[in-house]
Amino acid sequence: MNTPDSRRVRDLVYETLASEGRAPSVAELARRTRSTTEATQKILHELAEAHALVLTADGDAVRMAHPFTAAPMAFVVTPLDGHDDRRWWGGCAWDSFGISAALDLDVRIDTACPQCGTPIAYQAGPRLPPPAELAVRFPRPAGEWWDDVVATCTMIRTFCDRGHAERWTADNAPGGGYIAEAATVWRLAGPWYGDRLDPGFQPHSREHNQRLLDECGLTGPFWRLP
Ligand SMILES: [Zn+2]
Ligand SMILES: [Zn+2]
């Protein structure tokens, strides 16, 4: 995002995901920025290097631009306003709250509990916290999130309650991960993602984001950002 061109590409990716729930193609980005596909591809790789977005494994398409994802994942985010027919895939429990925060929108979030398979639907919004009983499990420490961020998001899931998250952990990853209240993750998603669509958005510093985690009580080695 260091140049006006890369800023424009980044903003177009976010605008398209926000308004249409899909990522623009490289050719589309090139056309809309009056550039070449080669130059656009180079910018996308630079943005990915800077963690401003995530490309597909083959590197030729946008896979995620947090909190948005271009491909189906475990969460569907739907506006509570029935006249608003936009829909988004939520990359994870946290990102689903992040979409609500970035769009300043009350939403319904649909997913399923990984332990019991029961569908879970809940509402959340900028001023509307999710139900108190829901739990969110983070699979790996903050220092490892970006080792494979798509895999990380894939595993940040909502469970019926803490008991189901604990049982899932005991059966699948004994001693691993961190179980938080969904309301804590919701509280974190506000300031973490709320400014992503702002015209003047600037990436948060590591210190800034560490403070956001601290303020939600997410402290200790597990939550230390790299
Ligand atoms: Zn369950
Ligand atoms: Zn995520």
C-alpha cells in the first residue's frame, strides 16, 4: 500500500468484497486501474507479502482480504435487514464479527459446531453482542497465525458452548489452542476490523494490535504477536 497504485488495488479488492461478496479478478483490477495484468499481479504479490490480503496457492487470485474471504468457509454472514440481499462467507468466527464491524451492520451468522455438528445461528452487530454461551476456539498461538493464515482461519470456529470446545480439543488436539467467549472475540473484532473499509485506512502497527488483544484480556504467550 506504499504507492497510490497499490492503494487503489487494495481498496478495489475490499470494495468489491464488501459490496458483492466476491473478489475481483486480476484482469478486472487491471482494467479498473488502467494498468496491465502483469503490473497488477506484481502489486497483489506485494500486498500479500505485507499481509494486506491473501492470494490463492497458485498466486493468481485473491483468496482472502480479512475479514472477507473469496471462497466458501464455515460461516455465512447475512444482513439482519431482509431487504439487503448481500451475503458473505466468513473466514472464521472472528472474521464473521469483523464483517459486521467493517460494514457497521447487524448480521446473522450461520455455522455449525465442530464437536456435535449442530447448526448454530446467532445475531451480532456493532452494538449487539453474540449470545453469552457461545465459545470460540483459536487453534494456534498468534505468533503462528500467518504461517498459514487460511488454515488458521479455517480452524477458528464457534462451538455451542465451552464444554463442546473442550471436548473437541481433548479428542482432536489435546492441550492445544485457546477457548474464548464469543463475546470476547466480538469485542476484539470491533476495533481490529472496524476501520478496514475506511477511506483513510492504515494498517495497524504490531503494538496497536497487541494493545487491542490486551484490552480484551487476551494476554500471555499465546497472544503475543510476532
Ligand atoms: Zn456443539
Ligand atoms: Zn479469520
